[in-house]
Amino acid sequence: MQLKYGAQTTQQRDDPTVKAFRCDRFGQFIHWGLYALPAGVWRGETYDFAAEFLPKSANIADADWQALAADFTIDRFDASQWARTAKAMGARYVTVTAKHHDGFCLWPSEFSDTTVAVTPHGRDLLGEIVAAYEAEGLAVHLYYSVLDWHHPDWRYRIESADDAASFARYLTFAQNQLRELATRYPTVRGFWFDGTWDESVKANGWWTFEVERMLKELIPGVLVNSRLRADEHGARHRDSNGDLMGDFFSGYERRLPDPWDRSTADHDWEACMTIPQNSWGYHASAAVAATCKQPVELIEQLAHAVSLSGNLLLNFGPMGDGALPRFEIEIAEQIGAWMRVNGEAIHGCGMASGWDYPGWGYYTQNAETGATYAIVTRMPVSGAIKPQAPAGTGIRSVRTLATGEEVEFTRLDEQTVSIPVPRDAPVPVVFVFDVEREKADVPTREVNPDVA
């Protein structure tokens, strides 16, 4: 089927920007805005759903919600501290919410009346965040919600001529803001879109096509995720022919593909993950806090993503005063401690060609050196893992990544070995395999047993 607004190519990008994104593998997501102030609580009642959806959960009038800007004093905000925390955790890039669904902008947009310009401090918070992360050597991506509860011209669906006229004005507004962002922050590496699932957006695939084209003209090589795009038939992420729109697939939210699904390597992709079960913005509820994932779970999810040639974007929700919650700092520190020892198995790695999913963990492989890593996340009852090398290869030696020490193993056959995993090993434990290809068989003349 010929499409005007579908995928413009079926080939993966392989330019330096995409290669850097692919090499990074681990990013930090930042959800921060007015929703960090009530933190899931409105007029004494706690709403355990996502903090950033509080305006809808508590049915808050827009005027009451926008009045929160007067309390957005950010007394403890330190963008450099955020950036150092991300870097020490092992993240290589950040995606930050420039504008979420409530319409509030972290930059002083000339096109909106709800921005940092109306807060007591009046500072360009987005600009400070971009500068701080880039100073630490981390790339910056900007999150932009097309959905906007505050804007009078937003429509969920187009049901009349008036709706069509209103939404046309809204699309002009959103495009103006995106042009403003790309012009104001020309060093950012990517744009991450959200809030594009409504019928109104899906009916305007031409606009999503035009926005991607515009951003790539303003910032050559910039990355755009698949959530932005729709084709003329309303297909999202992938067009009506099944081809990926945008530069990487971003449909995995708080979930990962099946660990044996090797089709994921056909395109670049990224999964985004919360630390609590279902809140992206900071939530003060003890019930929500009780759902927080442990650092070892998040490390396993990172290994899972990389083993399928994907990136993991781990979310943080700073508090209303601008400080990172203590539990997030502690989680970042523990992940960082593991990454400082084992990051070699994450950064620059992807799917290990020919190594089937083993069940006890994940294989990753460095794209340049070919080094193969086994990341053990679930201890077999036997106390040993039994990796099987790809056909035509064998495992020559094994060492632990943490110490570099050789590990003794038992050879079970030409491809398979049994490696004991110390019971006191910090999990996930990473083994590095020295793999050699078997020598080609030399044909021999058949021996006639009667003559012999």
C-alpha cells in the first residue's frame, strides 16, 4: 500500500547520532512539573493513581491547578546534582518533561500562559537542566505532550466543524512550541513525544509527519520517537504497512518484550520504566512507595532490554521543591555501584548473536569487540549455569567481570559448559566468555575396513 505519511524508509538509521544512542543503552527519565507539589494528594484526599494524572483523578478545575504555579518555588532545585546522580548511576542520556499533559512548560514559552515565567522564581528550568546534563557529558532529549488539558483548542476527537477549526489552531500552537524548543535548545539530541493516542491526533497524520520533518530541518540528525507518528489511516508507531515510523520504537511502557523475542533487533527501540508501580511524577503516598522496585529488579530489566538490543529509560520524579527523593537517590547509588563494575556488559552492547535465551539471565555482546557476557539474574537450583555457545563455536575460557579472575568450568560437550556460581556472589553476577570458533573439519579419506 502506498502511503503519503507513513514510514519514509524501511532502513534503520546508522549515522553517528543513532550509533551513540544505541551505544548508551541506559537513560534517565525526568517527570517534573506542577504535579510534584500536591504529589497525589488534593484537599486532604490521597489518590493512589499516577501523580501527574491528579487533575483528572481528583476532577480539579484548570484554574485551581494552574494556581499551583505560585507555590513552585523550587527551593532545593539543583540541576547539576540531578545530572551527577544520573551520570554516577551509569545513565548516558536524559529525557525531561518540557511539557506534560497539564500544559505547564518548564521553559518560558512565548506561546503559553502557563510556564515557569509565572512562577515566583521565573527561571528557565529547562535551559538549566539542558546545560547541567550536557556539562556532565550526557545527551538531552525533550519530552513533549501533544495532549494538553489546559489549552482551550485541544480536542480528544473531531466531531464538528468547530472542533476541526479549534484543533487546527491547537496544532499550530503545538508546532510553534516545538519550533521554539528546537530553536532555543539546538544542542538536544532527541524529542520524545507522548499524548498522541487520541482520535484527534490520529486523524491528523500529516501534522505528525510535518513536525518530524521540521525538527530534523532545525536540528539535523535529531532523534524522534515512534509515539509522535500516525499515518493517513490513523496507524500509530508502525504505519498501515507495518513499517516503523520515527527513529526508534517507544511502545514499551512499564513492560519489556519477551526475552526470547529476537525480532526486536530489527529496529532500534527503548522501553520506559517507573520505579513505583504506576506513578511517573513524585507521589507522597505510602501505598505508592510500597510498590517501588528494588535496584536488583531494575538492573535485571536493564540487562533484559540490552540483551534484545534495546535501551532502558528509568524514570525519576523530583519533588515539588526540586530535590530528588531520598529513595531515588539510594536506588541510583546502588545501580551505579553495580554499573561501575559491570557496565562493560551494558554500554556499547546489544543482542548476542547465536546465543539463545538461557532462562537464568541474559546474554549481551559488545558490537565492536564481540565480547560476550552472561548476566546471571536467577540462580539455578543446581548452583551452576550451563551456557551453550552458538553452533560452530566453543567456550575457551570464562572470567568474572567484577574481578577479572578465571573461573573453572566443566565441559559438557563441544558447545556447552557448566559454570558454578558462588552462592555469595552479588546478583546479578556477570561472566565474560572467551569464545573461539572451532577449526574447520579436515576431510579425511574413508578407510576400507576390509583392506585395513
